[in-house]
Amino acid sequence: MITIQDYINGLKKGKILGSKCKKCGNLMIPPKPVCSKCGSFDVEEVETTGKGVIRSFTVIYVAPEKFEDKAPYVVVLVSLNEGGAVMGRLIGVDPTKPEDIKIGAKVKFKPLIENGEQIVAFEPV
Ligand SMILES: [Zn+2]
């Protein structure tokens, strides 16, 4: 069974891992042992391409303490090409110009260590 630690180790290697329900096809990221849609335990580990499109985004001006020095920054909700959605930091953009960030724009996953913590980041492609 895939654990949260496997997920974090995957991120470090540049992979977004998830679990997919064999019954209804629901893709869960981070992976869960039980399907969040139909409750089935019949789930399998999947490795996504880490590619997707921006579904929505927000600019963070008041950050949690550990990321205070990084604000402002952009947080995006990305719909992965395989299905499923992941929240992450959007890098390679100017957070003071949110009008330049487009819903539907293509992005890809990029592992990022910030203040000693593994975080999920995406960059435009
Ligand atoms: Zn299911």
C-alpha cells in the first residue's frame, strides 16, 4: 500500500504519485488506501506525468509563518492530465501581476524544497 511517505519521497524524485480506484476510476492525490468517492479498498498506485492545466489560483499575501518570507506567492489548483487535482505553488510567474496568469494554462510539476520542506510546485510549460 502506498503511504504519505511514499508520496513525499516521490515528490523528491520529481514524481506525483496517486492512487486510482479500480472500481470507479477515481484518482486521489495524495494517495489514499480507500476510494474517496465509492469507498472501495481496491485501489492501485499510479504515477502521474505531473502535467496539467491551471484550474484556479490565488495570490497569497499573508502566508503561514514558515513561508512568511516568500509572500507574495501564487497557489494554484491544477487539474492533472490523468484526472485528479493538486494544489501547489506556481513558480516562474510574477505574483504582483496575477492578470498574466491564465486559467487553462499548461503547467508541469517541479519539486521544490523551501525552508527545508518538500513542497509541490508547478511551472508554466
Ligand atoms: Zn471508487
